Amino acid sequence: MDLQLQIYSAKKRLASAALESGRKPGEIAILYATKYASAHQIALLAAIEPRAAIGENRVQDAEKKFEELARLLGQGKFRAMEKHFIGNLQSNKARQAVGLFDCIQSVDSVGLAGKISRCAAEQGKTMRIYVEVNNGEKSKQGASFAGLEALVPAIRALPSLRLAGLMGMGIEGDLGVTRAFFRKLCSAAGKYGLKTSMGMSGDFEAAIEEGSDMVRLGRAVFAGPDGK
């Protein structure tokens, strides 16, 4: 399916979910999850939405993709795109991630936040971050809800960081539990005056209905109607 049509379809679904829950569609940001998208596909996205926000999961893959994107788009147009890191970040990749991205959404400990803070200071930038919160699955990363009580103020005390929000992932195949998690995440974000990044291609409508400020869309935009 044509990329522009895919984007239109995803935005139509987003608008419908927002209106159903009494929200304005413009209040909800889209982060295009480009893990499986090629540099050429992202360049097409930039032609449609020059200031689109994109999210990558692996630092090394992103570095190669960004180099190609800068060649395809030119440095000015490439810089206009907002770049988020949304994967599991190892501390030894923090310096590289700080140099490549505008925001890191997967911070789950004060140790990792401290490493990002030091790297950001070295590079003369303030790094926007989200704390990733675990959805209850032991196999997944993320801070616990109870742990936020100490983690949020500890991160806010670090220099060269700006804590922007909480990020969470739904539980595949269980929309009821996912909705409960999204509600809890929104409540926690409200407590600390933070935004939320929650909802992906399979559950973003539910996330919007539960109050998400940003949804991360990959398959819903870059895949055809058969899901491939």
C-alpha cells in the first residue's frame, strides 16, 4: 500500500479514537517507529511530513540509517526530523545515542540516566528522556511503579537532562490488562507532571482512549494491508 495512504489511514484511526474519548486528535503526537523501515522509506515519510518524529531501536542500525538519510535528504531536512531512541539502551552505547538522538525513551535506572547525563554534558546538550515503566512482564525491561517514587526525583536532580515523560508497552494479546496498565501509567505521569508515550500499532487506539500523549506507530504505517 502507498505510504501516504498508510499514514492517512493511521491518522484517521487516531482521530476516531481521540474523538470517541472526547479528545482532540491534535493533542496526540505520532512517533513513527522506523526499526523495519529503510532509509528510502523514511525519506518518503520526510517528503510527506518534513518535521516527522522517528524512533529507532538499535544504535548501530540507526547510525548507518541516519548517514544514508542525511545523504538522501540533505543535512537541513534531516535535522528537521526529530529522532527518538526507543529500544533497550546499553550503558556502553549511551555516548553514541546522545550524539544521534534528540530523545531517549527507554531509561529505566538512575545509573543509566547518570551515564546519559554525563555524556550529554560532554557534548554540550540537554537530553530529553522518558522513564520506561515495566508492564508487569518479567521478560521486559522498565522501572516498577513503586520505584518511580525514588527514580523520578533522582533523575530530575541530574544535570543536562530533561525528564519529559513515562513510556510503556502494552501486553500483546491481552487488551484488558494492557488498558489497565495504560490507565496506571497515565495516573503516574499525572502525579509527576509528565507526558506519556504508550500505544503501538496493535493497541494505539486503546492507548489514546486511556489518555496517551504519544503513540509509536511502525507496522500500521510501514506495512501493507497483509501485515508484511
